[in-house]
Amino acid sequence: MKQPRQLKFGRSFWVVCAMLALVLMLGTTPVLAAGETPAASATEQDPEAKAILMKMAEFIARAPAFSMTLRSGYDAIQADGQSIEFGEKRHILLQRPDRLRVETERSDGEPGLVLFDGKEITFFKADDNVYSRVEKSGTIDDFLVYLVRDLQVTLPLARMIHSGFPQQLEKMVTAISYVEEDTLFDVVTDHLAIRSADVDMQLWVAQGDEPLPRRIVLNYKNAPGQPQFRGDFTAWSLTPKMAADSFIFTPPADAEQIPLLARVRQKGSLPVQKGAQ
């Protein structure tokens, strides 16, 4: 009897689902770059920089819907200590309170899809023509918590699409300073340097009535090799076009539904492998 395959997405496929990610924000981080960039002290809180950061966080948290494209690169530290960069392009479509679509394309060309419709989560790997579904009702916030806590999926930018993003930033930021005014993609931005206990971050936020992030650099300063995550946010829309089937998954011809191999942490025990249909 043929045994069902188990779906375990590797490398960066889960790493944005987002962001995400979303993100999507201080769950990972970069040390400040050397050179002319001023370093923030361990407790420095620049009021101007803090106001820009919180305005951005509150603006995203209040947005009823948005779409954007994130082009990112991240370091994979090898056994010999060498840092190798991989990348992804992710297109994110969000409609609060309970709709999320993330299309991914890895640097090797492999596409992927994650859908959440308020009732279940669908994961699709196009190259293998396989998909998995997990029942999970609730909001986008519930979806994000389930992925990170229960499935133990790493989402560097997940906080950015969580409705509690501003409150989480308030708790996590230990230092922040203003670097300079910069122009990215013909958009004037404010360049910020931010620190938390585990992550150092540089963030470029658009000036004006739509204070959206345009670039992010995260340095995981406590991880071996201090790997970085780098991303550019483009094609922002706060009134995205949504087709009737944007959050509906119709399996392609001959697609196979298979179990999702998830790490589920049980109280008082080490993580165990559990198949979710």
C-alpha cells in the first residue's frame, strides 16, 4: 500500500508566508551597518524616530486591507561559518479580519502559496503539485499565532500584519534613533535604527500621509553568525483589487492532498511530529 507523503516545506518557503513577513517585525533583527550610520545606545529613545515608528505601526494595524510585494534576501550560515544568501519574492494580499493570501517565489524559481479564509489554512507547492489543509477558524491574528506557536513556523515579519503591532513594538524596542532622510523608489523616506533584545533593525518609512515601510534590514545578533534578513517593500495598495476567488483554493488537475508535517509543542515535553490534514 502506497504511503502518503508528508509535506514539510524547507528553507525559506515559510519564512514570509509573509513577511510575512508579515512579518511581521522585531521577531528577527540586524546589527547596525558599519560606516556613517550612527549607532544607538542601549537605552536611547529618540522621540522623533519613535513617533515615526509608531505612526507607521498604527497606520498598518488600522488598514482594513492592503496588498504589497516584498523582495527579500536572507543569510543561511553554513557549517563552515560561510554565509550564503537566498531570496524570495512574496506578494501579500490581506483583508481584515480573516483573509490572507501569500504567493511566494524562491530564488531557485520554486513557487508556493499560503491561503487563509477564516476557516482553514491551505499550503500549496506548485512544483510538486501537492497541497495540505489545516482547519483553523478565527482572525488573521489567530492564524499568525497558530503558525508560530503551534506549527512552530518562523515568520520574521509576522508582527507587521498583526493588529497588535503597535503594542508589540512598544514592549520590544529598547533603543531607536533617526539616521537620515533618504529616497527609495522615488519615495522620500525616514531611515531609522532600532534595537531590541534579540534583533537590531534598520527601517525606511515613507514620509507623508501613508507612512508605509519601504525597506527593512534585520540582524539576528544573538544567532550564530549573526545572519541578516533584508527586504524591499513595493507595489503598496490600500485599496487592492480582489477577485471573487482570491482566498479560495481550487486544486489543479491531479493535485495530491497530503498531510502537513508540523512540529507541535506539548506541555512538559519536547516538540513532536504530528500530521495535520
